[in-house]
Amino acid sequence: MFDAVKPAAPDAILGLTEAYNADDRPGKINLGVGVYKDASGKTPVLATVKEAERRLIDTEASKSYKPIDGDPAYGACVQAMLFGVDSSIVTEKRAATSHCPGGTGALRVAGDYLHANHPSATLWLSDETWPNHPAIFTAAGLPMKRYPYFDAKANALNFDAMLDGLSKASAGDVVLLHGCCHNPTGVDLGPDQWVKVADLCAGKGLLPLLDFAYQGFAEGIEQDAVGLRALASKVSELIVCGSFSKNFGLYNERVGSLTFVAGSADTAKAVQSQVKACVRRNYSNPPAHGGAVVTTILQDQALTTQWHGELTEMRERINGVRSLFVNTLAQKGANRDFSFITQQRGMFSYSGLTKDQVGQLRDKHAVYIVGSGRINVAGMTEGNMDKLCEAIVDVL
Ligand code: LMR
């Protein structure tokens, strides 16, 4: 049976890391996958994570299964971060959270839930979006359409076209929105624009599905929730897929969350029972460790404050590197103005480089970036900046 199997195309993002690892050229640079690196080029384990792990070693009493949707304490921490502790969504118990294996796991469970419970819903994705979105929701069997988002010529959001595109969605359709740090463009809605999108969703009866993988990487935990909170104030039902991969640096622990907000506590319970059925037939129940680390930190005021400091340090380093990147490109003689990159938010810079230029970067210079021209700014350091910018200027 297996002899007839054809090799699959490598993954657009993780496949790059495989190719990078197999490359033996010295000075190679991997700016593909969205992983933070510090000034020395290492992906650190946060000090708060290490401290939480030390505490867990001492206190963990069992390796028995977790509930299908994870520990309630983890869900409470997630909801406080998403909606704020005093939110009526939390106090009225209108939200139900599942601990899922990463943001990707949360998206897939959301897709399975939608397919099983709302089979006539079409999912609307931004144009462009994270390449794994269409793959995940195709696997879940959802019909999909695109709404305009990014204007490549202006390197900016095309908000009028976005609203126009979304106005074509039908009541009961689902709209996937990036909570902040839009992946791959780094171009987000402003607060007023979020209100307009929330009004549109409320007016047309659309269900927002927020992919919120980078909370804290644009401006801060609270500030980055402005879009989510605008939606939550206008619509009574929404879905949020969260991830602690980036803001806690817990990439390989696969610690994400899937939160459904419903109109009442009873409805939230019924929906959660369907979500649990999806989880059970998929991976049964979540891996414990990452969720326990996050819960340990967020339940301890001193650790939480320290973690906010670590997150701020990551965010500020990325913003500093963004400016250095733009300035170094100019110094090296780039024939194009890249200053728009300093306006983009989060880990990624949407460079405008063509597929051909991306190929040349890899073949001639051992610089790996995503085929769409997306560059992981969080992987740049002072050490690799000159080589990177010389390579980009060469392919331009
Ligand atoms: C990325 O876009 O690089 C990250 O979200 C990691 C991934 O799984 O693709």
C-alpha cells in the first residue's frame, strides 16, 4: 500500500526549519518560523517558567489524566487574561474554556465543532492569512471564503475593502479575525475599526472566531485585547483560540486554549459538552505540563509581575530590531523605502519580497524566510543584521 504514496509538499513554515537544519553553510539565518530569539540568538526559557517548573516538581502529586477540557483553574486564568477579571462574561459564566494542545489544536477543535454543529456555516478568512488556517479548516471539512485585508501596494490594511468583503457574508457564517499582530502581515485594525467590524458582525449575525496567538506582543496584554473586548461588547457569541507559545515562550509544551462565549451560562455548558465530544475523539484530553506552568505563574502575583517584565523585554527587543532592520537596509543601499516595517506589529515583517527573491535569499545567501515574503523579525540580532541586509539588498 505504501509504495504508491507520493511525498507531500513540505510545510510552508515548519518545512523551512527542516531545510535550514539540513543546510551546512556557515552563517545561515532562519527567519521562517515565528519563534522569539534573544539578542544572543537563543530562544530562552523564561525565568518565571523555570521557577514555576521548580515548584511543580515539588508539588505535582499525580500524572493521572486531566479533564477532557483541562483544569478549571487554567480556564479561569485564560478567561481573566482575555476578558478581564471583572468582565460580566466571566462573572455570569457565559464563557467555557478548553485547554488545547497549542493554538493550532484549538483551531482544529473549533473547526471540528463548527463542522459538527453548524454545517451550513462558511468560514471567512482574511486575504492573506496564516498558511495553516486553510489547511486546518479544510481538514475539518469547513467551506471557506476570503475577505480582502492587505493592500500589498500600500503596505497597509484595506479597511474599506475588508468591510465590503465581509458585508457579503451571510447570517450564521463565521469570520476568522486575528486578535493582534496579524500573521503574516503585522498589520492590525485600530480600535475604531474593531468597533466597526464588531458592529458589522452584530448587525449581520456573523460569528467571530478570533485567532489570538500573540497577546502581549503588540502593545501589552490589556492593550492587545482591545479588538476582542470590542467584539465581546457588541456580540453575545464568539470563539477565541489562544496560545501561550509566544508570550510564555512555551512553544514545545503545546499550550493553547479554546474559549466559547455564549448568551447564557446554560448555553455555554451545552456548547462546551459538544466541544468536549470533539476533543475526546481527537486527542482525548490535553497534555498537562504547559498548562500547569501558566496556571502557576498567573495564580501568583509576584510571578505574574515578573512575567509581564519578561514579556515587555521581548516586545521591546523586537521593536528595537525592527528599526535597526529598516535603518540597516537603507545604509546597505536598499533601493526601496522599507520604513513601513516599523509600523507593523508583532513578530513578523511583511517585506514585499517576491517568491523569486525569497528563493534567491535561500539559495545564494542561506537566509530562510517564508515564501510570502514574511520575515520573523524576532529572529534578527545585531550579529546577523549586516549579513541579512546585504543579502536582501543583493536580491533586490
Ligand atoms: C508561525 O506562523 O510561524 C507560527 O505560528 C508557528 C507555526 O506553527 O507556523
